[in-house]
Amino acid sequence: MDEKEKIQAILNRDSQYDGVFWYGVKSTGIVCKPSCSAKIPLLKNIELFDNVEDALKNLFKLIYIR
């Protein structure tokens, strides 16, 4: 899966991608699943990860938002 497909999944809040990849939001320091209901961040603030552990190692914090 390429970056463009992942970004599209985030923009669509597509739950089919949950668990497939995660993204960190540089401006807030949180990590989200693709279907996260929080405000969609600016693209320049998104960092993509293949798993949540890598995001946490990069100092992003996991919070749960429905």
C-alpha cells in the first residue's frame, strides 16, 4: 500500500484500514487509526506508521476517540 492510498483512507475515515496502518499527528503528538473521528490534520502534520508500536517509539501518544 502506498502513501497516497493511506492518506485517502485517512481523509475518508475508512475503518477497513484500521490495524493496517496508523498515523501520528505532529502538531498534537497523538497517534490515530485511519477511521479516527478527530479533526483531520493538515497533510504536512501526518506521519505514517505500519504499526502502533513504531508510532509510540517516536513519542506519539495513543488516545482513544470514537
